[in-house]
Amino acid sequence: MQPRAEAASAEASPEDREFMEFALKEARAAFRADEVPIGAVVVAGGSAPSRSGEPRILACAHNLTRTHADPTAHAEILALRAAARVRGYERLEGCTVYATVEPCFMCSGALILARVERVCFGVRDPKFGGACSLGSVLDHPGLNHRVPFIEGVGAEEAGQLMREFFRKKRRTKDPAEKERCQSG
């Protein structure tokens, strides 16, 4: 079964591009903090009725795995947690999550559990992508909630940030890290 990805040019709205800019801003902040440059934004709206007084952007976050020494501190997870706190409820029906990079398997599972309405991401992740690159968690037929997604929104900048981050990492490999790897 093929995932339900649709070409961003056919499905992305000007609003999608606008909200992806917030995710890209978060990705740039991650880059400056020496984190993998991935940003995510949770936006209320869609087919579910808006809650009275609820802000349109519920949460913005970027990767903090190194900063927090926490392998689960991915941008999507942090944004979902913050948005759920704003709502006071773990379900995020009627929300769209914008992420600069395809969600991994863990984040895809969290998106399903949060019951988000849709996901919009920039670039695929050929090493960890759980939406379409390595598998399709978001559209798995065995799950009771499926999340449609579109890809390609903000792809040029998202891809450039990722390439530059890993290029920089390869050039400035931590000598202590090299020593640990060679002594094992």
C-alpha cells in the first residue's frame, strides 16, 4: 500500500507556506544551537471547530536532543507536548503539524496518538523517515487513526539547512568523539 503523500505543489496552500516559515525559523534556531536543524509548528484550525480563545499557533519547537541529552527531544515531540499543554488535553484534533523534515517513526507515532488532522513537511528523511521514506506509519492500515500528509513545502531551505549542518559536522568532528570511537 502506498502512503497518501501528495505533491506539495498540488495541495499546499499559501497558508501552508506561511506556517512552514515558522517551522523554518525554528530549524534555523536549532542550527545556531548546534542541534539537527529541524523545526515544527502545531497550528489549530482545519475541520474541527476552533476552541474559544485558542491561539492559531499552539506551539513552535526545534530539536533539542543534544541540549537536553534526550534522544526523544525531537521538534515534533516537543511541539506536540507544548500544544497539548495549551489545550489542556492530549488530543490535537483539527490541528496541522508543520515540520521541516519528514517525521521519524517515533514522531509519526506521536502524531497519530495526538490525533492531528494532517502533517505538512519539507524534505524526506532517507535514513529515519517514518511517513514515506522507510515506511508509512502515518498511513498504516492497521491503525485506527491515519494522518494525511503533504511534502515539499519549504523543501529548498529545509534541505539546505540539513546539508549544511551535516557538512559542518563532518568538517569539525569532535576529537574526543573520534578517540572514543577508535579506543573501542
